[in-house]
Amino acid sequence: MHSTLIVARMDPDASVDVAKLFAEFDAGDMPHRMGTRRRQLFSYRGLYFHLQDFDSDNGGELIEEAKSDPRFVRISDDLKPFIQAYDPATWRSPADAMANRFYHWESA
């Protein structure tokens, strides 16, 4: 399984709206198309964490392919009022907001 973690800024009061947008998005076939196995959203003191687990290591490639899908474009636009780049000066794409894993452990 492959995971990505996106870090951004979010007003904590927006969590209900953001969760609703993702619930609607995840109810369709887009997660399957992107190879998404699990999505988890977290907030902490004005920060937003979006943990996404994929069936395989090619999740990034599948997301790149899905970016032009109108449903992907729509949720990206719908999230803009709620999610802001962690560092707007350096943000160009979601890849600029992805945390780098530096340790991993799992049960055998």
C-alpha cells in the first residue's frame, strides 16, 4: 500500500463542510478510479492533514490521470474556500503540499 499526506491550512470550523464534500466525492467511483483504498482527514490548530492510502505505488499516476475528470476539478474548486496552501509562496500543485515520510513501521 502507498500513502500520501497533504498538509494545508484550514479553519477548524470548516471541517464539517470539507467532510461533506469528500463524502459526496467518495460515494461515487472516483476513489476506485484513483486507486484510493482509504481517505482520512485530520485538523489540528488551523492545519489540515489529508491522508490517502492507495492499493499500489502508482496512486500518484492515477491521480494525475484523474485531474482532468470534471468531478476531480469540481471538488478541487469546491474545497478552495476552505483549504489554503500551507505556504502559498511555494505552492504550485498538490505535490508541493505533500509531507515526506521519514519513518515507517508495520506489524509483521
